[in-house]
Amino acid sequence: AQTEATLELPSKSSDLVISRHIYGQFSEHLGRSIYGGFVVGDDVNVPKQNRIRLDVVDALKKIKIPNLRWPGGCFADEYHWRDAIGPLKDRLKMINTNWGNVTEDNSFGTHEFLDLCSMLNCEPYIAGNVGSGTVQEMSNWIEYLNLDGESSMTEMRKQNGRDKPWNVTFWGVGNESWGCGGDMTAQFYSDQYKRYAVYARDYPGAKLKKIATGPTDDDYNWTQTLMKNVGTKMWGLSLHHYSLPKGSWGDKGSATNFDEKLYFNTLKSGLFMDELITKHSAIMDKYDPKRNVALVVDEWGVWTNVEPGTNPGFLYQQNSMRDALLAASTLNIFNNHCERVKMANLAQTVNVLQALVLTDKEKMLLTPTYYVFDLYKVHQDAQYLPLKLTSPDYVFGTAKLPAINASASKDKNGVTHISLVNIDPLKKIIAKIDMGNANLKFQNGQILTSEKFTDINTFEKPYKIKNVVFKNVKISGTQLAVALPPLSVVMIELK
Ligand code: AHR
């Protein structure tokens, strides 16, 4: 018998929208993310504008990245923004204690970051320093960024070449305050949050969307304490969840050389995101039944050992078909929780962790994960369509996971998109989709797949894994049968 999954499109549309900000990215001052990734010197012979690589910018523009989180991560709570403005020669150097103890020359600061966001056509999401910074420092930074008036901060901004404010709105009040961001208890941080938040002022045209440090993984007590003490005095509460193939922070497992057990474990950890969101949301519901506070998953992705021979503090890892399947499944989970998840940030864009882009001097490659974001960009700001799905199991030994996951939306042109993932490494699965009375016709399809879950794109073979046209769809009446090969991500378009 053929293995089958069944899906039903809803008869009525929901009024929920999948926020484009779910497709956000994160770039920290870490390894070759900023320096050597986005920013290169004259020794790297590629087209650039003010030291920023245009090939990287163009690639990210193509997938419409909606926002970029910066400057950290752990780096954010040691960052002093005033050291990184003004003439380059006057900028203060510091040691990046979290990431390899390298010297940070602060040549990429506030102005450079906001120029990059404007080149990328995306919104900035800045994480402020709570761990080692003062309330005044954070308050001044916001004034420098957002006030259109006369003050010493705006004078300084103008002297540094920027007349008008940038109107930054996404604002992180610290990062991982339970760990590298100050080692605080939930109770202590929630009091600190309120104090910093009071002086994080809204200026005309720039109402801040303040995002509180949230839990890591299943720390439900953190969410409970924050919601109880801060309630709706925040725009969002963050959540961090990384998938470590071996499940431990020491030897995490190789990015390229792994067996089915580690493949299964990594996907299991990725799919655990659904339970995390469900349980954290249920706690939030008690204090915020109208769901005004967003859950902001501002760090997620696969975290493996670094590539052999590279600096362990630089977190440079390859990116496989496995990682693409995890990304596609996670984005389906976010779409299906769009009532609560309004923003998310994959860690970390270029050359760090589950990157979209890897560079080596002049060379650049797009990872399998990049192609998932390319496929899924159609869901951005589209109307959410809740699917009913039954999936066969992907069985490994005595353990199992749902082989298929999916999500759907309708865009402003009335086009329905369904993204389907088959994580089973061996079985082709027919997804039977009941379109009900929707009267839709198949328009186009695209697929990302590869023979082995360990397959990767390399600088020598950069296009081994990429999206190609997919036509394996049979239509009979109101039923579509989509043949999903093992290890595949498929996007179909109906109208
Ligand atoms: O993304 C790498 C690090 O992971 C971030 O700096 C920190 O927030 C998290 O622990």
C-alpha cells in the first residue's frame, strides 16, 4: 500500500495573518558574521558599498528578509553603543569576551547597521544592553535613534552625518538575562525590565515594540514569572530554542558527518518547537487572553560542532539537507501558531550557526536553508489557512515522528500556497489534499530535495541543493495528490 497523508483546506478563511517578521534573521558580532561576512576589506575583490558585500545583500533581498536582529546575542549585553559611532579613528576597541576573545574595533556600529538594514530593505531589531549597561545608556541610544528634535543626542547624531531619526521600533530589553545577559532570576529580571522599559521612550513616529528576555527552551517558570509581573507592558516575550544533534553542549555533533540516529534526534528537537510554543502560549493566555503579547522566537536553529580547523569561538558550521528540513518544519510550526508567534529570527544569517549564506573570501554560497526561506517567502503577511492534517509516522527503531508537516496561506492576490515537508529519509508519501468547495486549480510547484540528509552545498559545488520546478501533482475533482519524495520540501501554488 502507498503511504498517504491527508490534508483538508478550511472551508472558511481565518482572519489571522502570518506576520512577515516570522521570517526574520539574526546577526551578532560573532566570528565571521559581521566582519568577514557582511563587511569585507579591499583584499576581498567583490562588489561592495561602504565595505558591505553586495552579493550577500542581493541574495538576502531576494528572499525578502523582513528584519535583522543585532548586535547580539550575548554580545549585546557587553556592547556600549557610544564606543561605535563617529569617526572610525576615534572608536574604542574592546575584547569580544563571548566569542573568541578577539578585538572588536567597533568599525561597524549604529550608523553602519542601519545603513545595512536600508540596503537590505528590512527593519532593524536592536537588542539593548541590560546586563552591563545602564538605564541612561539605553535611554540615550533610543533618543539618538528616534528623536526628531533638539537635544545633545540628536546634535551628536547630526554631527555624525544623520539628520533625520531612523525610527527603530523593534527593541530588545536585554538578551538571555538568565545567562550571558546578567545571570538574573526571572523575578529580578522582570523588575529590571520594568525599570529599563519606563525610560525606553516612544518618540513621534517610533512607538517601540519592546521585547522582554524570555525563557530558554522549556523554562516555563520564566514565562510564568514574566507574565505575572510584567503582563502586557511588553510587545513581545522572546523564546530561544536550539537543536543540538547530540543533545549536549559539549560535543554537539558534526554538521556534515552524522547517521540516521542523529538525523532523527535533530528533527525531533526541531519539532519540539511546537510543544514549546503551545505550552508557553498557554501560560501567556492566562495573563493575556487577547494575545496582545507576541511570542518572539528570536534565536532558533541547528547548532553543531564547528567545521574542523576553524576557531571554536566563531561558530562556523556547514548546512545540510537535514538543516533545511528542520527550518521548513519550524517555519510551518510558526505559521500554524501565527496567533501568538509574530516574529522569529534564525541564528545567524551569514557564516555563523544555521546560516543562509556562507562566504570564503570572494566566494559565496547559498545554503539549503536559504532555499527554504526562498520557497516560504510567499507566506509573508498572507492570510493564514488552518489545515487539518493526518500524517503517517517516520519510524526509527522504537521511536517515531510525524513524517509530514505543512502550513497554508492565501496571499493578497488570492493565491493559496501550501508548504509541505516530508522528513522520512526513505518513503515517498502521497499527500492527498481535499480542497473542499474552494474551486482551486494547481498553478505551480517547487521542490527542494536531495538524496541524502547529509548532502550540502560547497564552494566547489554550490548548487547541488536548490529549488527546482515540481509538477508531481495529480488532480481529480476537488482532490489533489502531491507525491512527496523522501527528504523534501514542496511549495504548491493554487488559484
Ligand atoms: O547565537 C549564539 C548565542 O546563543 C547568542 O549569542 C546567545 O544569545 C545564545 O546563547
